[in-house]
Amino acid sequence: MLTRAELERYLAKKMKEDVDPDAIATEELVIKRLGFAPDDFNLKETTLALLSEQAAAFYDFEKRKLYVVQSASESMVPELLIHELGHALQDQHFGLRRFLKAAGEDDDGALARMAVMEGQAMWLMARYAQRSVESVKPDEGAEADYPVLAKVPLYLKESLLFPYEEGLRFHAAVCQRYDDCVTRVFREPPASSAQILHPDLYFRGVKPERVVLPPAPAPAKWKERAAGNLGEFDFDLLLRTHRIQAPGVARNWRGGGYRLLESKKSKNLLLQHASVWEDEDSARDWFTAYRQVLAGKWRKFLIEEEADGLLRGRGDSGPGNTGRFELRRQGRSVTALEGLPLD
């Protein structure tokens, strides 16, 4: 059992021991540049505050210990224990650290694996309480009860809740189809957030298409600060973050990736990302929707050239960002460059 104060100390210690300061600073920069958070967002402080507020119980697979926070509702403790004992059993049979590390540099695949872990534990809670899947959700509570959750960027809130809510629905769908669902999802884990959102893609083995980013523009010399992939979860969230009404667009995602580059000379930052869509019409829909995202990301949005499948212009200028952008569509692919040199 932990008091809330002990939990806060525990989380601060874990973050200090397990998180590279440079890595979290880079992740924060990527989140801001992609348009998920404002410039004054502090990822480390916000994550600590959010976990301290939201955690009621957890299983530490490094120490193989289960913790319950004393402030948790007494009526919820049995269900919390079922959830965390589920994680303990997952760990004994499959090794949770190994399971998560197997995603490698695949950010979207790692999110899908988190959804396997948390979704199954939520499913166990539902079975224990004999509830329907739709009635078992993380307790977000009133905004007055959870002020941190109410104020964090949508990206952080959704990243926290996705493994529980969508993971639960995914696991229930797998269990409707397979008797060995509990072990199957660990032996044959989903490859993407799209497979979590749409279990039929998992059943049919439809995996993300590989996206190859074009070479960085010359003549500047660049070094890579960060790179990764972008899943359906990310594209859908970009639209919702900027309140873009484009129903069904993200559903046609088939692959995506990004790279954050830094000029060796000027230290300016260049965000490069690309995506592949189901067909040309889907790519055109994303191109149109992302044009609106760009307009929403910046206070300044000046179009200098616009044609079918091409958009060039200038956005905000600031530290590390020269403000020029280029958006292109070719066939099923859409690419973007943000932070191009002015000359």
C-alpha cells in the first residue's frame, strides 16, 4: 500500500532512474513540432503530475511488486487487484519488459503492445465484475476531481487512455473469435494501433506498409535528432487536436513515419514526415485535411504556391524554426517538410 505522497516520490524516482533527460527533451520537442502540444508544454512535469493524479494501483514488472494507493475507493480495490494480478500473470508467462522491448523503434507497435497488456487486464476486470465491455472504462471522473487530466493536451490524455479503452474492445473481439485469446495476443501481438482500432485488420494480418522518407534537402547538412513511425492513432489525433472535421480520413491510413533533423550549422530544426493511404482518393483527403492542420498549428500561415498535390508557404518563425513548409501528394503518398531554410 502507498500513500499519495509515497506514490509521488516513487514516480519521481522511477523517472529519474529510467528516463534519459535528453530522450524526454527530444520526445517533448517532437510532440510540439508535430502539433500535439503548445510551445510551453513540459512533458516531464506534466507526465509526473498526470500519473500521480490518475494512478490507483499498478504492477512494477522491474521489481515484480503490486501496489495499491491508499486513497483508492475501497469498493474498487478488488477490481484493481484483478487488473494488476492480470499484469503479474502476464509477466510470469511472457515477460512484460521483453514483450514491450520487442517493438523496437516502432512507436505505433509499442502502443499496440501496451493496448494488449492493459486491454486484457481491463477484460479480466469485466469478467470478474460480470460487466459488459462497454461499461468498463477508466474512471476519468469529474474535471474537479482530476484537474491535471482536464488540462493536459489531448495527445497526452488519449495516449494514457487508449491502451485501456481501445485495448479492452480489441481483446473482447479477439476472445469472441479465439478460445486461446489470452495467450494468442502475446504470442501474435498486433502490429499497429490500426489493428487495435479495427480488429478485422488483425484477423486478416494486414500490417502497416513501410514508409521511406526522401533524403533531407540540400545544401544544408543535417543530423537526425529523432525518428519513428506514425500510426492511425497519431493521424486521427492530429485532426481532433486541431478540431478538423474529416470523418473517416484516418481510417484509410496504411503507414507513416517522421524524422526530426537539425542543421549542423544554423541549428534550425526540420520536421519531415510521410504517409501512405489506401488509395489516391484517401491520400487526397489527407492532403486536404492536413492543409487545415497546418493552418491550425501556427498563428502565421502564408501560402506562396498552391497546385494539385502541392502546397508551399511560410508558417511561424521561432527558435530552431525558419518557418517555410512544403506539402506534397503523389499517388497514395503524402509528404511534408516543416522548417525549411528561408533562402
